[in-house]
Amino acid sequence: MIVPIHNPFKGKLRVFGFAPSSGKTLWKVLELEQELAKTCEGLPFEVIGVFSDNPDSQAIKIAKQYNFPHVSLDIRGYYR
């Protein structure tokens, strides 16, 4: 039996995503948001936060620009 992780009748899927330093993944999600918002089904998810492994990453800069909550952990510094 397949059990869905999200029930659209309970609202949008809330996404807290990992974004690598380049921010490319976050940009793709934002582009997808715009495309889906134009459809009759609407947008099934919302970005509620961003995590990056580099505090100086482009992803964190984008998160700040769009006022997304963001967290970063310098993973290389952590493992030193």
C-alpha cells in the first residue's frame, strides 16, 4: 500500500530545502513556483526555509533577498 506523504486537501506541502552553494537548486524551485502558479491546479507547495552548508553561499544570499528563513552550517569548519 502506497501512503502519500502529503494530502493536498490539508493545504500546501511545506518545503524546507537544502541548497548547495551555487543556489542553482533554489533558483529552479523558484522558477517552478512561478510556472505552477500559472496553472489551474495552482501551486501545491511553498518554500518555508533554506539550509546551506556554506554561510557565504549564493543560496543564502538568495534566501535573504526573498526573505526566506535560512540556516547555514559551515560544514568544512565543523569537521575541522
